[in-house]
Amino acid sequence: MFITATEVTVLSNISASAATITAGGYIEIAEEKLNMITNNYFQTAIDVQGAMTFNATARTIIGSGINFTSEGFAAGDIVMIYGSYRNDKYVEIDSISTSTLTCVSGTTLVDELSGESILISLVDFPNALKYTLAQMVKYDYDDRRAVAQNVKSRNLGPWSETFKDEKTGSAYGYPDDIIGQLAPYTIVRIY
């Protein structure tokens, strides 16, 4: 994960505890939306591709014929897993050996033996985006339920009026002031 639940509580004025944020999966949801909005997975040139075995109990990823150490991976790295059946996500590496990555405590993996070609790529997530990601999590937890996107309402005595304000909100469901912070990191989509 790019950000911890504790960092979210420090960087935002969220009403949830770190435990609630973690249990609710709010960080993973915001990270996925961030990737979708920016079309950026923050991958580096350090990556490996091949058959992998995932062990949920041991929190390990074992590469078949892969040498993670010589490829440049190290403990503390955040990597993206792509192309698996059930484990596509960002994980943090706790320890590393030649062919095995052990993920940090609390990482959820699903047992999987894959003959498929799975990509594991080192991620370089800009620290400046942690604040934005924290605001996305806060918005998802605290604000989204209270705000009907692009709708404003007012009461005039016995009458009420509701209208859509085209200047607020975005196609992604977040306020423009949050989405605008992502512009420097957005990669153009070519269809």
C-alpha cells in the first residue's frame, strides 16, 4: 500500500480510527481509483515476469526460476502484482531471498499456483500524493454519504428547490479540488 491507515488519520481530519480504515479496505479502494483516474501505476524499470506461487499463510510469493535479489528488489519495497488470478494489488516486502518475497504482516494473499506469466514491478509512489490519497480515503469514509454529487438543494419556506451545479464534482465521484491534485501524475490514455 502507498499509505498506512495511521498516515491517513494524521494527514486528514477523518473521523475513523486506523483500525476501521484498515478493516474497511478504504485505502485499497482509493488506490485503485487513483490508478484509474491517473492511468498511472507508478511502476519502475525494476520488474520480473514469470510463474509465481502465492502462499496465504506464509505471506510469500515464490518465483519459478526468478532471482528477486539480482533483479534489484529489497526489503521495504512496495511492489505491484499484476496478472495473477486473485492477488493483483500493491504489497510491501518484509524480507527477500533469491526466489521468495515475504510480505509484511497484515498483508492478505490468496493461495494460488499460477502457471501464468505474472508481473511484479517495483513501485515509486511520490510522497506528495500521500496527502491526496488520504483526502480520497476521508472523502470515501466521511463525506460521500452526506453529499449527493453535483446536487444542491435549498428550502424556501414550504417550497424546496434542487438543481445540479456543473462546476462541482467530477466524473470520478470526488470533488474537483482533490482530483486537480492528480493532474501532474496523470498519463494520457490512447484509445
